[in-house]
Amino acid sequence: METRRLVEDFPQSNASDDSHSEDRLEVYVNSLQRRPVDSETTHSELLSSDPRHPMTEIGTRPFDMDHLGWLFDKCIQEVRGLEAQRDELIRELLCLHAPMLQAVAYLRRKVEEARKTLTLVQLDHIGVCEDVQQVKKRLLRAARGCIQSQVTLAAQKYDVAQSSITQDELKAQIPRLTQELSELQEAHRHKLSCLRDEARKPSRGLALQRRLSGSMRSLEGWYEPRLMALLRRRQAGEEALRKSKELGQDLSVRLGPLEQDVQRLELQRACLEDRMVLMERDRRDCKAQYEVSRRKGTFFDADRNIHSDL
């Protein structure tokens, strides 16, 4: 029964173990030599135990070493055939793996390119963000300058308006003051002529002369300060009018460059706003390209995982 078990186990052994096939055959032969067949019935059972074995075709003829050698040669040929079949299967497997390896290499190159593109897009995004921040700062400075210029312009316009009002008031006071001065001068001349006429009349004595001289001094003392005050007021009005005219001319001269600065700042502000719009559009385009690249990378990763699973 032990010999039958060895015969049954040998054809079912792994044919891929090339380096151990001859050693196993030798062990098998030695085991058979150490365990001779006891009877004709045991030999028949040994031959008919495996229907795939070549000895089943012989029947129940006596078991000898020549037939066993022939059997071993046939088993070796079968092993060689299995080895050739194994090599063919290995070649087919390599042929099947070659396109897959090429696809994996291609996908890896694509992933590397996508990563490089993503890095470039991120750098461009950072640069665009920095440019946007700088443009915002410049726009803020320009807006502050524009507001300050507008405030200065409004203050100067107010000063011009006030100077115009003051100039109109002074111009309105000049005729009145001139008329008052004329009236005072006329009254002074009339009083002086009266006093002179009285002085030319025959003298009535020292008392009359003293009275006349006292009246003259009193009249001069009363009219002279008022005349001097009117003259000073007239001179002050003329000086204020002259200064107002000079200030108005100066403000008019300064108003022209300020208006030009305001126009220039408005134009610069419009240009900066257009640039910000363009930069925002570029940022959205870069973001869209980045999303497309990221989705492609995700698709490539999923495809690679599918191929790796296959």
C-alpha cells in the first residue's frame, strides 16, 4: 500500500519545480526498490490506481525496471512539456504586462506634467495676488491723494468765494465812504469859509477873536480825527481790495494745476480699476485651469488605480 501511495503522489506533484525533479525521481526509485511488490494483486492495484498514468494501458503484466525507466522518461517529457507551457504562459504574461507598463509610465509622465503645471499655476496665482495687493495699495494711495486734493480744492474754492464776497462788500463800502469823505470835506470847507468871513469882518474885540480861534480849534479837533479815520479806512479798504484781488488771482492760478491733478488722478484711478478687472479675470482663468488640471490629475490617479487593481 505504501508503494501505491507513492505512485499516486508522484504524478500530482508540482511540475514547476525544475531543480528538484530529478532528485524526487531518484527518491521515488529508491523508495520503490526498498519496498518491492509483494504480490500480483498489489502490482495490479498500483498500475490501476491512477487512470492518467501510462501504465494503465499495459494492464497487469509483471512490474520490471525497464518499464519503470520508460515510465520515468515519459514523466520527464511531460514535465518538460509543462515547463514549455509555463514559459509560453510567462511570455504571454510579459506581453500583456508591457502595454500596461507603458500606460503606467505614460500616466506617470502626465501626472508629473500636471504637478509641474499645478506648481506653475500656484506660483502665477501667488504673483497675481501680490500684484493685486500692490495695485490695491496704489489705488488706495491714489484715492487718498484724490480726496485730499478735492478737500484742498474745496477749501480754496471757499476761500475764493469768501474773498469775492469780501471784495464785493469793500467795493460797496468805497462809494459810501467816498461820499462821507466828500460831505465832511464840504462841511469843513463851508465852516472854514464862514469862519474866515467872520474873521474878515470888523473886529468886535478880543473876545470875538478868542471865540473864533477857539471855534476853529474845536472844529479842527472834531473834524480832523474823523477825516483821518475816513482816510485810513479808505486806504485799508483799498489795500484789502488789492490783497483780495491778488489772492483771487493766486487762487485762480493754483486752481488750474489742482484741477489737472484731479483729472490725472481720476484717469489713473480708472486705469487701475481696469487693471484690477483684468487681473481678476486672469486669476479666474488660472483658477479654472488649475481646477481642470486637478480634475485631470484625479482622473489619471483613478485610472492608474484601476490599472493597478487589474
